[in-house]
Amino acid sequence: MRQDTKVCFYRGRHEEFKDFFTQEDGVVFCNDVCSVMEDLDHECNQDQWRLFIDSSKVSMNVVLLHKGNKFPSIPLAHAAKMKESYESMKLLLGKFKCHQFKWK
């Protein structure tokens, strides 16, 4: 191989979960929270998880955090160019589908 040769490879770890996410109205969101949790071998129990919403001037992110910090966060949504407001919260929370979780 020559010294100026570049080798690139890409990880495909997202492939397993890409069917659980949808892009709509400028938001990428998880369309089936419970199925993602089942695939990750986590119990879909609202008492063990909390919803965390982080926003900045340019984007908004929504993740599930385990209350005991035993498991990594589970991303639920990302919205570029969306500011925090009651309307945007209602839009985001209306997108998630999971019969186990009741978003307040």
C-alpha cells in the first residue's frame, strides 16, 4: 500500500435500530419506544426511566435516562432549528408511541 492511500470505513451499528425512527415535520423521533427498549433488553417500566429534554438556540434533543444510571440513555428525538416552547413540547411528546409511558 502506498503512503498517500486513505482507508475509510463506517460503522453500521445504527442499522439495527433505523426502522424504529421516523423523520417528520423537521423532527427525527422514535416511533416505537417499547420495541427499542425490548431490543436493548431493558424493561419498559416508567418508574425506572425519566424523560430528559435538552434544548439550545439551534436544536432540541429528547432522551430517556435510567433513574439508577445502570443503562445508557436512549435517544428519542432530535429537532434541528426547533426552540423550546409549549407547542414544540406538545409536538415532540405527541410523536412517541409507547403504551407503558404516560408523558406528563
